[in-house]
Amino acid sequence: MMRLELVKRPQRSALFSALSPFIAFALTIIAGAIMFALLGVNPLTAFRIYFIEPISQVWQLHELAIKAAPLILIAVGLSVCYKANIWNIGAEGQFILGGIVGSIIPVLFPQFEGPLVLPLMLLLGMVGGAAYAAIPALLKTRFGTNEILTSLMLVYVAQLFLDWLVRGPWRDPQGHGFPQTIQFNDSAVLPELMPDAGRANWGFVFALVAAVLVWILMSRMLKGFEVRVLGSSPRAGRFAGFGLNRMVFFAFLLSGALAGLAGISEVSGAIGQLQPVISPGYGFTAIIVAFLGRLNPLGIVAAGLVLALTYLGGEAVQSALGISDKVARVFQGMLLFFVLGCDTLIHYRIRLIGLALTKPQGTAKLEVAPKLKEAR
Amino acid sequence: MDITVNILLTIATAATPLLIAAIGELVVERSGVLNLGVEGMMIMGAVGGFGASYLTGSPWIGLLAAIAMGAVFSLLFAVMTLSLATNQVATGLSLTLLGLGLSGMMGTRFVGQPGERLPNLDIPGLTSIPVIGRLLFGQDPIFYISIALTAAVMWFLFKTRTGLTLRSIGDSHTSAHALGIHVIRYRYLAVIFGGACAGLAGGHLSLVYTPQWVENMSAGRGWIALALVVFASWRPWRVLAGAYIFGAVWIGQLHAQAFGIPVPSQFLSSLPYLATVVVLVLISRNKRLTMMNTPASLGQPFVPDR
């Protein structure tokens, strides 16, 4: 029988550390080609429509930036959590709460206008996301409750809460019964960067700034060191006097605030009002972005653009080839799988052990074996 | 009386998928592996089960297809975490994400199609006994499988040598390995069993609970099943109790919505999720209980050294 054997490398391989996202992407393309062929579509045509046509014009690049902004913002925050071995997987809920809390001003006080409106909205959005993320953090530190399950359960609660708001108390009375709030007034709409060229708004700038700031935090500041130490060895962290509970709060509040900022930026920039659904799963896709970006904020910017392209490509193949746009989710899932698989190569060499089990292979280990037998 | 019986029956129907998925995950976690992909395997089981039933016209074939689908899908997780020693949390998450996408794509052509429900048990003479007849002899076949499965897992884990070995692997894979136990082989089998169970649970959703295909129809049940395992502190009979409590909450909120209680339906719909959080908090407050029962090597990758 064929068997895989992992052989630990003496130290992590710098080569595979750099190559693994690319290998993973290549494998995804191969698997995707097989998938398209199975669906009865010429893979080359499908790839052209999926990966190239959606970014062949300037306005399309703006669309890419619109999709990439929330992914990058959320993933940058999540990378801090995952580095610290803290598993916030409820960013989707924090995104929604950021959107809701940030919308308080334009929905409830639409007569309030001026340059103060937007900064306040963004601030409220961050507060909303952070406050929602504080719940699993509090439960984890206070009662030891598993943060994976609580943060995820709160996603469903947030979705239902938004649904209730836009169908109930916050529904636009002049909206012909549609479940949505009033359109935000002009001073509550996130401005576009280059209105003549396309729709991309300031959300993308926020994403880039957040990525750089978190990169500085993680690589140049004590707090970042603390995150890494507590993530790789909580025991060593305790000896160094780093508090695990404080870290849980720090990671959750930071990632929650960034997800909240992404939420309000999306609502105020790309949508312009609250609707029952404000996210095509950004909070979950951002998990993939974080891993594809190797939990490094700068890598995440690149990964965010790639994953944004999978969204656009999914829409493109749906309209051009009549394939379900769920194909985007499949691509995203496969990509994460391959990234995780390729990361194994960083720490291990893989040996295929086939039928040749009986044949000795010339390694140091096998030379030891006979001696052991003699000793017995 | 009839209403009580009906409510009990619907609670059993709501509890069954939770119970099956959680029992499967319990075996997986007892072997020391944390598979967060339950939701993904469940939804794959649901789409596979409905698809096979729709294409062949037989819900029984659908049932088998659901089990097979869950098992095959879990194999993906097994290869990644066991053979390639990837991070179990991240791999499980990606299994869920992939499952939700893949099932949506595979199910596009089934949306809105009528499905066939697995027939309820009907034993002449027994099923028609008042009150207990329908409860004991008139439910869907998967209900009986779920009860038998719980009993079998209890017996397997605590009364057989293989079960003892499985638990020992979950508590210390290094010691088990040193004793010459095939850690990886056991874990492969456990993960595939868990996948088959999650697939069956998904099949229950699309072949019994609501015999049709709706995107994301698992609606977080896979995650609730994961929470149930923690809630049950890794004991099968407590999983059974927990599943029925959650089934009652799920049905209770539906009935409350139907009765027109003046609470927004969204708040009632969020009750099962909030209940999960509350229950997890209550159980984890008791640190000793959780510490004692959590399989000690849960979630840690294992690479055998030779």
C-alpha cells in the first residue's frame, strides 16, 4: 500500500515558505480545470472568463478593490488572532454589527449632515464590531468557553438581528415595503476615490492603512512579539509575564474593530443603505485570505485581491456560462485546502513509501535499525 | 393527547440529525481529532442524499448516498490532518467552507424540485396502539438508526477493547504509539465514521425533515452538534439528552412563531444559537468537569517518529 511519511526538517524551509501559496494556487487551477471540464466547459475559456476578463478594464479594477477592501480589513485582524492561537471565526457577525451600529446616525438622524458624520459613523462601526467580538472574548476569559463555537453562533444571531431591523423598526416607510432602510444622505456616504474612473471608495485605503499598521505592530513592536510568543508557546509567554487573558481581549477587540470598520465601510460605501444581507460571506472568506496571506498583513493584501477576483470571476462565469456563482466558494475552499496542505512542506519533507517497503532505503535512520536489533 | 404526541414526534425529528452528527463527532474527538467540518459534511450529505433520491426515485438509495457522501468528504479532512499533519482547526473550517460551496453548486438543479420522504415505520397492530404506538413504532427509519447508533457507540467506547484503545489514543497519542498502536489508522477510521454520521444527519434533513433541497439547509446544525459534544463532556448518553433538549428548543421556537406570540420571529429563530452559547458557558464554568473529560490530545497534530 502507498503511504505518506512526513520527515521533520531540521529547520523551516524558507524556500517552501515563499513558494507554498503559489504551489497552492497552481494546484487550485489544476483542480478547477478538472471541475470545469466535468461541468462540460472548456477550462481555457472558463479561466479566461473567470480570471482575466473581470480585470481587463479600469472600472473593473475598481470593482476588484471594492471586494478586496473588506476581505483585507477583516483578514488583517484575524491574522493577529490566529497568530496568537485565538480562533475568532465570527468576523461575519462582527462585520454585520459594525454595519448596524455605524448606521445609527444616517438611519435615525438623517437630518444630521456635515463633515463630522462619516468619522462618527466609522468610529461607531468599529465600536460595534469590537463590542460584539468582546462577547466571545469575555466568555473565554471569564468561563473558559470555547471561542470558536461562541463566536460562530453569534454570526447567526447577528444575521437575524439585522433581518429584524430592516424589516421592522428601521424599515424605510417610503420604501414600498422593501426590507431596507432609507438611502443614506450624501454626507453619510463613503466618497469614491476616483469617481471618473470607477466606484472604488475609501474603504480600500482603510484596508491598506490597516495592513501597514498591523504589519508594524506585529514586526516592530513589543505587542506583536507578545502575540507571537503566546501563540507558539503559551507557557513561555507566561514566564515572560505576558497575560493570556489580556491577549484574548486584545486580539478579539482588534479583529472585531477591523471587521466592524469593514462592515460600515461596505454599508456606507458600496451599498448606501442597510439591507437584510450586507455580506456575501466576507467574514468567512477572510479566514481563507488570512491563511493564504501566511498571516502576514502584507501577504494578506495580495491574498485579498486574489480572493476578490474569485468573487468577480464567479459572477462572470454565472452570467457568461450559466454556471452557479457558488463556483466562487468552491474555488475559495479548494484554495484554502491546498494552502494548508502546502504549508506542511515548510516543516516536513514528504516521502512516498510504496510497495518498496521491504527494500531498504539509504538513509541514516535505517542504518541505526540493525544496531538496535543487535542490542536487543 | 394527540397534540402532545405530535409535539414529541416533531421534537424527535428535530433532535435526530443533531444526535447523529454529534455522536459521530464524539467518536472522532474521543480519538483526539477535532473536526470542525461537521457543518460541511452534513450539507454534503444533504445534497448527496437528495440528489440520489431525486435521480433514482428511491429515498433509500438517497440515504446510502448521504452516508457515502459524508464519509468520502471526511476523507479529505483525514488526509490533510492525519497524513499531512495540517492544523485541525483551519482544515476543519475549510472543509465547512468547501462543503457549503460545493453543495450549493451541485444542488443548483435540485432547487425547488419535489423530493420523496423516507416512509415512516408502520407495523400493523403496533403502530396503531394509542399514544405510544406512534412514538415507538411509527417514526422515520433514521430515528431508530440514531438510537441504535447511540447505544452502539456507548457499548463500543466503554465495553470493547478497541473502544478502550481508541480512547487511549485520544488521551495520549504518544503513549499509544509507543505501545505499538496504529494511531493514524485508528484516527482515519474514526474520522470516516464521523463523516458518515454527519452525512447521514444531512440525509435526514433532505429526506425526512424537509424532503427537498434548500441551499444552506443545515443552518448551523453541524456547529450545534459540535457544541453538543462539549456540552455532553464527551459522553454518548449526555449527547442524547442534549440533542433532545436542543430539539425541544428548535421546535419550541417554531411553535411559538406559529402561535403568533408577539415577539419578532427573528428573535425566536435566534434562540437555538443563543441557547448553544448559554449552555456552553454553563458547562465550561465547571472547569474540573471539562478538564477531566476532554480528550487530552484533542486537536494536536501527530506525526509518528520512526
